[in-house]
Amino acid sequence: MRRFASLDEFAAAKGEHLGYSPWREVTQRRVDTFADATDDHQWIHVDPERAATGPFGGTIAHGYLTLSLVSAFMPEIFHIDGLKMGVNVGLNRVRFPSPVRTGARVRGGAELLDLKNSPAGRLSTVRVTVEVEGGRRPACVADTLSLYVA
């Protein structure tokens, strides 16, 4: 994990790759739990028998499940000391270039694209790329917006 002593030090890292989270497995249990939480029970996610004969050869994670892991990856990749709070403000751009097959391991990598002053604090744009272990293309690329208050 990369540590920054202040928001000014974080700002100096603009344009840099900040590091990677640890790998984590996307289990069928996690996919099923996400399906229950979102009421998205499409067979490509929750029916291993049917999905085995489908286009992906097995069940896959929901794109939004993959995206939701970004909030777990970011604090594993970097930390800014002295903050009163950091809040998710939204996303500028999200793409899902390849699926995450159930049982695969994924991790996030982060790059600081921008850090701007705002009336409430400093607004960061961090590109998080979710990689699939052994995959050629990322599973998700998301430009996240976070507000940091020191």
C-alpha cells in the first residue's frame, strides 16, 4: 500500500500509477449474494449448469459486482494521512472489456488522473483498472471521483 502524508503529497503523484490491491477470488457465493442484493438473477450469473453451456462456459460475475469491488480495492492501494473524511462522489466513465468468470481472481490497480480544489475539499479522479489473473484484457476500467476533506 502506498501512503501519502498529506493531500499535497497525493497531488504530487498526479499521473502516476499508485499500485495494486491484493488478489481476491470471485466465488459463486459472492455472485449469488450480489444477485440477491440486486434482484439480478440472470442465469449467466446464478445457474452454473445452464451457464456451462452458455457463451462463457460457466457463470460470470455481474458487471456491477466487479465495479463494486473498486470501493474495496482503493483503500488497499493507497492511504492519505490526516483526512477527516473521503467520500465517493461518482464515476466519469466505466467500461467492462471482459467478463469475470466465477472462480477467477481479480485485483485493482489505480492511477491518479487529477486532483482539484473544490469548495468542500479536494476532488480526485482515480482510474481503477480491475484485472483478471491470467487475462489479456481488464474486466473493468472506471474513472472514480472522490472528495477528500483534510
